Amino acid sequence: MLTVEKIGGTSMSQFQNVLNDIIGYPGSAGFRYGRVFVVSAYAGVTNMLLEDKKTKAPGIYRCFIKGDDYESSMDHLLKEALQINESFASIGLDSKVCREFLEERVRQTKAYLNSMEDIVASGYIERDSIFSAARELLASIGEAHSAFNTVNILQNNGILAKLVDLTGFRDPKQLSISDRIEKTFKNVSPHHEIIVATGYTKGIEGIMREYDRGYSEITFSKIATHLQADEAIIHKEYHLSSADPKIVGVDKAIVVGRTNYDVADQLADIGMEAIHPNASKPLEIAGINLRIKNTFEPEHPGTVISNDYIGPQAKIEIIAGSDKIVVLEIHDTSMVGEPGFDLGIMKKFKAHNISYIMKTTNANSISLVIWQSDLNESLVAELEAAYRTVTVQEAAIVCVIGSNIAMPRILARAANTLAKNDINIKCVSQSLRQVNMQFVIDRGMYAKAIICLNEDLCWKNKDKSEGPGSCQ
């Protein structure tokens, strides 16, 4: 059996658990070759390199493009990364070897950035192209660091392991992402050694430019499809659950168990990614099942996402959503019966590179839900100039999702749960396919809505063998 497995940054930072419970030792139960591990940077490292994913606090990249002292920031990064190394000394990491690798990588990165700075100063090359290259370069350091350490630890524990460095750090060849993966894996033998690949892959299209912080899952997906893996596995901090454990509590978050790629797409659309949508499509097309596992519960089989799974009983599988959205409503009485009226609106959205999450309409109003981070004054001004009334309102969206929810009473039950908890529904949407019911509510009610929907539709029915709402 050949599996391609991705390990996230939080899990990588607790590598003792990864070594003991995921990889194992030769002779231990569950240890086997025929495994390719695609590793993320340790938790927090990519934030230091680029910017904080949540708060947007600037990292080294921001220092570089603003002309600030990025070399001191690089020195700070090196210090922090070496402290991470020291935390793994007790499980076999060779501090001297790994220090030398990291110091050389940082030293050479500084040299590249210095050269880029000189080119920008010359004024002969477009700044954005240089900045994009700098972002790619910086992003690659985190995965190179964690992958090199991983191979070093495995080898020092008697495990045959090989590093597949896809960062192309000193490789001048201009290759696409797919071509680099194919070329690099040509002489790799995953059935005879553990393969550890960097989550970052250098390519002419720019993996950061194309996929931003989801790039490691793109690498993971491309490797899995290239090797025609029997199964793709993602090891995360939490199970794929009926609701966010941080909101409802770990004891009330029910492991989904099985679902399909359609459900995974619904989650990705509202920012609750089981996997990046551009990473799931190749797996889906290739017919490779994806398993989501909890790093810290290695005996649990996790959740399998496949092409054709439909729940045998009607049930709600996941309650998810976001409180980082706004509703943008266009009201204009001239739209009544006017074919293609919303085409003009969509052209403006496209011009601003904005995709909506949800859209509802009536005779003279169109409401669109978008990410608050995508909202800009220029778009609003254009809409206000073209249409009678434009309203922007901060809100939250909660979704009731399942592979088999096309049954009477489920929509009514979800709406009733919100109503009896004094949560007003501002907009509602459900397509004919009936895999996702979307409710727009007041932002301040978001956590309460997730908790009460999970409690009423999932937790209270977790032991039932059939019937609407079962989340077993």
C-alpha cells in the first residue's frame, strides 16, 4: 500500500507525537514503508516569514517590500528556528548538522534578497515581479527546515528516510510545479524508505502566487496523484467534526466519519477547509480517497472523504460558518423582469476579483455575501453610482451541511432551532442539490448559532441509527 500523508504545522511542532504515533519505529506495530510525508513548516514559522495568517502582523516579507531592516528579522527567525531544533534533541535530532543546514539556507536567502533589493533599486524591472519572487523564496524556508529536521530525526532512529527537497533552492531550471514533482520523484523508491517532501514546491507559475497559504496541500495533492497513491491522508490538530471544537467543546464535536468531496467543497467555500479546493479536485478526479486524521488520536480511523459516498440515512454531518462576512444588497425597482440584470453586478465583482459565498434574490433586490476582507470602497462606490440603493451590513453565516439532507423537515428544523434561540435569519439559501443550507444572521449570534445547531441537530441525535438530524 502506498499512502501520501500531509502533516500540518501544529502537529509538526509536536513531532514526538508524530514519531511515536504516526510514523512509528522499525518493528513497532503499524510501522511500514510505502509512505510519503509532505510536511508543513513548524507552527508560527511561516507567519514570521510572511505575515501572521490571522492578525496580518508583518513578517520578513513585509520588511523587505517596505525597505525595512529585513536582515535583522532574518537573524531573529534563525534564532527562533534553532530553538525549535533544540526542542527535538531528545528524540534524535543532530543539532550541529541541522544548525549548519539552516544557517546556510538563511545566509543564502539573505544574499538573494540583497540582490533583489539592488534590482528593485535599479528601476529596470517591475517591482511586483521581484516582490513575488521574494515571497516565494521566503515561504520555502519553513518547509525546507522542517523536512530536513524530519529526515535527520528518522535516520537517527534507525529508519530509512530520504529528503525530497522540492524548493528548488539552488536549481536554476525553470520547471512547472508538476514537472518538478515528476522530475524529483523519478529516482525515489517510497516502498523501501520513508520519503519526506517539502510542502513548498518551486514552479514557474509560483505556488504562493497561485494558492497563497494553501500551497502545501497543493504539493500534497500533486504528489498523491503523480504516484497514484492508494490513499491520501491529512494529519490535523482536530478531527473533521460536526462543529468547531473550539466553539462547541471537544466533547460535543462529533467525528464525521464519512462524507464526500461535494461536502468538502462546501466547507472550503466558507473558509472551513478540510482541504484546499484546488487540492481536492485532482484527488477527486483520480478517485483517490482522502482521510482526515487527528494526530493526537492515532488509533481513531478519522474521516474518509470519497467521490460517491452518500449517507445511508438523512443526517446533518457538519455545522460550519464564519463571522468574517458582510452582506452587500442592491435594491433597484428597475430589475423586475429585466433579463440579465445581475450581469452588470457580476462584471463589477469580477473587475475587483471578488467571489461571493452566497446569493439570494427577489423581485427587486439582490443580496450577496462576501468576505469582509474583500470589501472595498471602490466597489461600493461603483455600485452606488449604478443602482438605486446599496446596503452593506456586517453579519455572520452558518451552514448546515451533509451528503444526504434532501429530506422534508430538515430545513424547517434548522430554522426552528435558530428561532427558538432568538436568532433572526436575515437571508437563507439552499440549492436544488441540497447539500448545504446557508443562514445569514447577526454577527454577534455566530457562536451561539453554531452551538445550538450542533446541539439540536447533531449532539441530541448522536446515538440514533436513523432519521433526520442524526450526526452519528
